[in-house]
Amino acid sequence: MKLCLFGGTFDPPHIGHLLIADSVNEIEHFDTFLFVPSNITPHKRDRSMSSPENRLEMLKLSLVGTDFEISETEVSRDGISYTIKTVIEMKKKYNLKRGNTVFLMGSDSLVDFHTWKDYQSILDECKVFAAERPGIDIKSTQNDVLERVTICPTPKIDVSSEIIRDRVRNGFSIKYMVLDSVEKYIFDNGLYR
């Protein structure tokens, strides 16, 4: 069995996330592909995030009709979400070895990966894939990380959760950046205002 854990805040989940997941899954043919939304992200504590409940609901809406699943392992765990803890927990749950477990992230997270808790252990416990994102210079990634990470060529669409939140805050359209159901959820629930 091959497992992919796609980690992130997904605040909100957008078309770029879906394209990354689809592209990587198309190449790797994972048996199980899990989106793993974080509870509290250590590197994003300086900004307010939507509640885990809202982010989970938006992910559920985004994944309707796909083979992708959601793991609530981090949002159901109190406190800060540490990837190393999740990787070890999921490997144990699925009885997997390093070679059958992939942690997937955007290349924007790769640049500061060396500051993550036990980052070397993450690299030891699973394969780490980074999806290319527009405007991110992966050459600025620490060498010991870059040597052990697989860079995945994926469609480069210049959309991010931050851009979407800013557009909502400023009254601009987010059509085509998120699924219609997610757009409706954001406006119905007054998110990012």
C-alpha cells in the first residue's frame, strides 16, 4: 500500500491544492491520498486562522466526487500540529514503512522546512515531496533538505489561500479560484471579512 499525506492549513482549500493532489496522484498512483489539515500551525501562529470546523467543511466540499479523503488526526489533536507526530501515527495506523509513505507539501513550505520540529526525523520516517509553486525559489532551501526531497512538477497556477483571503477582505471575486460550493460557504459564513 502507498499512502500520501498532503499537509496544510487549507484556509481555504483552492483549485491549486486540487491540481497538485491530482497531478501527484496521477504519477504516483497512491492507494490512499489524505488531505491533512493542521490544527495550529507552528509557523503561522502570527495570523488568525479559520476554525478547524470551517476548514474541514470547506475541504469536504472541495473533495466531493474525488477519491481523495480527509484525515482529522491533526484537527482532533489539541494544540500545535507537528508533522513528525502525524507521520509516525499514520505509519503505525496503516502499518507502513518509509518507502510507502509520502508527506506532500507546497514548495512555499519547503523553504523553511529546516525550522520544523524534528525535520530530519520527518525525512527519515517518510519520503517528502514538494509541489512546485509559482514565485518560490526552491534554491533557497537548505541543502540537507533539498538533497532528500522530491520536487514534483505540477501545474503552476498563481493562486494561494492568502490571495483568496485578501480578495474576500477587499470585496473582490474569488470565482474560479475555489469551487462554487466553497465560495458560497465562505460568503454564507462571513469568513475572511
